[in-house]
Amino acid sequence: MKRGKAYQESAKLVDRTKLYDSLEAISLLKQTAKAKFDETVDLSVRLGVDPRHADQQVRGAVVLPHGTGRSVTVLVIAKGEKAKEAQEAGADFVGAEDMIEKIQKENWFGFDVCIATPDMMGLVGRLGRVLGPKGLMPNPKSGTVTMDVAKAVTDTKAGKVEYRLDKSAIMHVPIGKVSFTDEQLDENLDALMHAVVKARPAAAKGTYLRSVVISSTMGPGIKVNPAKYMMK
């Protein structure tokens, strides 16, 4: 794939054979981020598991200490007191059958995260075919199916991110913006990696963290030494 001139210049700054210390990698990332907008810092982690096996799935969520740097629109599907709690916690949209119908009939997806109470999942399940492919389906493992909707909304607004493997055993997660301080990005990275290591399946054999790479939206990947995360 042919890359632009700015990318090629940035790529020259990165030693592709080196495993950088996290703070060194973050400092270098900022030098390679040359776009005119505040680029997102993305983390890509390749794990030594086989996602085809149910006992080797890795999925969860963590609240980043300094958030993601982006505002998140939250839909809560709940009734009664739980709907009221969600509204008071700052949910952008709250409803039940009306919201489910809006998604079904109007093809509406004006939200980034969908949270639902367990009693509503029978109805929400009907949306699996449309919400699933977009990564919007509520799931207990990510904390988006819960009776504590107020906490779920607060955590999501504060910078909660979900991590999950794709078919090639890689997860892609945003950990902040280039405008964050080096320390903020490092603490976000540390929190996420700690959660991923803690979520290691018992069935995983051999090297768990195969590669840890950070990059800005338009910049080249920079390899981070995973050793320090495995020591925790």
C-alpha cells in the first residue's frame, strides 16, 4: 500500500526492530503525529490465544484513568425507576419498547454505547442482527447489561472502553488523544494492559502478549515492550 509523504517521513523516525519502553514510545508517537487535528492514540495487542475456542476468549471493559478524550453518546434501555436513574446519571437517550422500535423501524444508531437492564434483554435480543455487527449489543462481560445503570452510565461517560479480540487474536482500543500528556497516556495504557493481563484465560498456553503496538490515527505503529505488563 502506498503511503503519503507525511507518513513516510514519520515512519523513518521509528525503529521497527526495537521494543520501546512505554514512555519512550509515547514520546516518539507524538513526534510522528503530524495531522492537523488531535489524533486518537490507538493500541493494538496481539495475544497468544485462539479466539475460535470459547475458553480462550478475552473480553472485558476498563475505565481509563484519564478517559478517551472523546464525548460518548449513551442509550439506556430500561423501565421505571431504572430509567429514571439512567436519566439522572446523564444518559443521552432513555427508553424501552419505543427505543427498540426506533432502531428497528428507523434504522437509528445515534449512540455510541447501549446499556440495558437484564429484564429488557428479551426485547433487546431482537436487535442482535443490527447491533451485533456494529459492536453496540449490550453484553454482561462489558458491563453494559446491568441493574446498576447509573454506574454504567457514569463509567462510560468517564472513559470506559471495551476490549475484545477479533478473529486474528488482535484487539484494537483507543487510549486517549495525542494532546494528552505523556504521563496520562502511559497511565491509560497501563490500566488497559493490566486488565488484559488479568483477563488471561486459563486455557492460554505459551506467550500471552505477542505484541503491543501504539499508533496515532495517521501515524506508524510503534512497538512497546510488553515485559513490564507481564510482571504485574
